[in-house]
Amino acid sequence: MADTGADDGMNNASVAASLSLDDSLSNSFLEEQADLDRMEQIMTRVLYTMRPARPDIVRAVRARRALWCCGRAFRGGVPGSFHASFPTGEIDEFWSHSWHGEKRIKIMTALFLNNGAIAPVIATVFAIVATILFIVGVLPMKFSGGYDVSLPQYPMKSYWGKAVGLVAFCVCLFCWQPGRAIFMDVMCINQDDPKSKALALFSNYASSPEGHKASKSLLVLWDPSYTQRLWCCFEIAAFLRSRGSGEKADVRVRPTLLGPVFVSLPIALAITQLGMGFVPLTSEEGSNHAVIWPMMVGSSFCGFYWSVAKLREFFRSVDSLHRELQQFRCGDCLCYCCSVGHRTKAGRKMACDRRILLSCITLWFGSAENFDTLVRCEVLTCLTEQLSSQVLTYKQFAVMAVPVVWHHLDTMSDPLEWALNPAPGHKVHLRYEILISSLEIVRGIGWAFGLLPIIFFVTAKLTCWLRKRVGQSACAQMCGDILVNCSIMTAVTMLLVAALALETVPFNLSAVEHGRFGSVIAMVIFDVIVLLCARLLLKCIPIKVRFPAQTLNCRTPPL
């Protein structure tokens, strides 16, 4: 009995200890939860008031630092990159992107948006300098000396304009140093100091007046993961909130497939033309058309196939973006904290970003549904307008056709180089050589700013119409893509051949003779007609992606 009493005493003591431990754990849990609740309330107030925790917490960085080393910041950043940022009261552009998307195409798009306009200009300047150096005899024409007409000439024309232009374009695209002040989270938030990171995260990154309100525009680098992340959507909410009543928000939405499409086209064009210049040909240039034209068509078909495939993929991504925006609900977005059960790697409980951000959105817009409607209407309207008036434009097509200018700089320089450095025993007809060079200049203008923009326009239209994939299985879709891409390339190739044939008409109007410039005048008239057609075509028939009609009530909620 004594043993039994002792056992009962021990059991009672164990039960009491267990209850005491449970009470202690319960109290500890409740205290921890209460602390988290208070923290979430404080964070919500910080976000709602849109005031920075410290005057120097809002920072910016030069775009060149964000694009340094081929966009290394998009691949996770560089240790110590925070020191490249600086406190500021004005930001040119706020870069919003998802860290869960494909990094390479996002980097390519960022490079194109920042350097895509200046790269062709600088490349053309270098091509002109190389052409002048070739004309005066500084740069060599052949790989081996001599003008033995019994042997094929290799190359037959100068290649310096194309080669230097292509190299300069690539170097400038990847290495140009844009000086705009931009906000990029990984560089403007101190990743090595948890306290500073938390302050910046809920002051600058989440939209203080000096953050989003000081940002002149918001650049959204959209990929399929963007609208699935709550922080990304919150950045849009904060930017819209920071605009005054009646002030139109400058939101630029750019699918990340935009970069690969617009970068691949001029590079493919330059490589195709450069490769054609190195084909061994006979000295009788007129007898080479039967060889050079099929090779030009074949190389163009191979060189632009990838660009056509990416252009179709770009239009499909626009469709996907439109569907996601039409069905957007911020409550469906994902948060990192929820995916890890609100526990840190050390096992400590963390605050819920979802509750904080949704509470703040509700305070800003009245309800989460009001914000959803604003995104579905205002952001969707921005997307539709920009795709039709700011992306696939005549200016952009003309920029992509700049490598044709480099090619005609080479064909223009050849007669002038011959006039200044004739072969021994050959008489130079200077006016005739100037006539040929003038014709090449006029031809280059017609192709770069007339014929090729029309061809690019037709290509974009066809890829837009035929953007959808066919088939159910992966194999069927792959075969369908190949068939559709080849069909588009066949149609575009036929248009290219037609343009080449059409170009010969002005030559037949007036024979090219010594001192007669009738062909030049005919080509100038031809260029004027082609340029007007290109401008009117893209002005009157813009490239628009046809979306299903919206049935939403786009009444803007009060801010």
C-alpha cells in the first residue's frame, strides 16, 4: 500500500508538472502570438501612413549598377551592393519584378529597355568610322593581297561596316552605363543588416512618399509568377495609392519576353548579312544572283526562325497576362511566410505578411475587392494601350532594321575605295563610282526605313494571329509549333523575295551610265513611296492583340 501511495503521489506530481508545463507553454505561445499581433499592427500603421522610418531610408541606385556584369543584380545581387545606392528624394523609375521568374530573359528585357535605343546609334557611328577608314585605305579589303580575276574574290565586298557595327551593338547593349536613378530592392535595401532591412522593407520598399510617390514611373517586368506574388501586387497598389487624386499613374507593363524578341532580330539580321558577305563569289557580280539570292533566302529563313518562335511566345504571354489581370484577386496571391508555415529557419514564429498587406490594402482602397477592380481596369488599360502604341511601333521596327544601314555602308564604300585606290593600269571613272555609291546609300535608306519595317510588321501580324499552340500532347504541340513557324517564315520569305524584285524596277527605268543620275532619282522616288507606305501602314493598322470584351465595372474606388 505504501508503494501504491508513493506511486499515486508520483503520478499526481507528474500530472501537476505536466499541467504546469502546458500552462507555461500555453502562456508562452499566447505571449508570442500577442507580440506578433502587435508587430503586425505596427507594420500595418507604418505602411498605411506611407512615412519612412528614417529620412535616409529611401534610397536609389544608378541603372548602370543594376545592369552591371550583364544584370548580376537580377541573379541575386552582389555582396556589398547596398553601398552603391544613395539617399534621394526623387527616383526616375521603380523596378518591380518577381524573384521567382526566369532570370535570363528578365535581364535581357532590362538591358533592352535601358540600352536598346542608344546601342544602334553608337553602333552606326562606329560603322561609319570603320567605313571611312576602309575608303581611305587604312583597313584592308582582302585577307590576301592581289586582284587575280581568275580566282573567286573572298570577300567580294567590304565587311567592316557590318562587323564593327555588330560588335559595337553587342558591346553597347551589354555594357552601356545608363545614369537614371532607379529603385531595385536587392541594391537599395541593406541585405546584411536585418534591422535596416526590416525598416527599409516597411518604409521604402513598401511605398513611402519618398519611395513610390517620388518615383516618376513604375516599370513592371512581368512574367507568369508576377501576379502570384503578393508583394509584387502590393507594389502596384502602393504606387497607385501614392498618386494624387486625378493624377494618371505612369505604369509601364513589359512582358519579359520582349527583350529576347527585340534583341534577337537585329543580331540575326546582322549575322545573316555578315555571313553572306563572306561567301566566295566569282568576279562577275551580275552572274552571282542565281547563287546569292537562294543563299540569302535560306540564311534568312534559318536566322529568323528563333525570332519568329519567340515572337509567338511573346504574344501568348500577353494573352496570359491579360487573363491573369482580368481574373486578378490579391487574396489568391502567395507569400513566402505562408509557404514555410510562418516559421524561420531557426524555428521561431514570424509575422504574416499576408495579413499585414491585405489589411493595409483594405485601409487604402476600402476593401480588397476595390483594389482588385482597380488592377483589372487601370493596369489592364495601361497594358492594352502600351502594347498598341508604345511597343510594336514603326520606330521600333526601324531600329531593328539598322543593320541594313551597316550593310549598305559597306556596299557604298567599295566603289569609293576603288576610286581612291585603283588597281595598277585601271582607269577610274569618278562620276560613275560616285553614282554607284549614291545608289547604295539611297537603297540602304529604303530598306532600313521602308521595306524592312513593312516586312517586320507583316511578321508581327502573322505571329499575333497564329500565336496559339495546336495539339494536346507535348509532342503534338512541338510539331505544331514547327509547322506554324515554318509557315510564317515561308510567307515572310516570299515577301522578302517580292521586295527584292520590286527594288529592281527603278534600275530598269534608267540605265546606269557615266554621269547619268536617272537611276538615283528613280530610287529616291521609290524610297519616298516605300517610306510613306510604311508609316501609313503602321499608323492606320496598329498591331493590337484582340482581347475578350471586358464586363467589369471600372469605377475607380476612392483613394
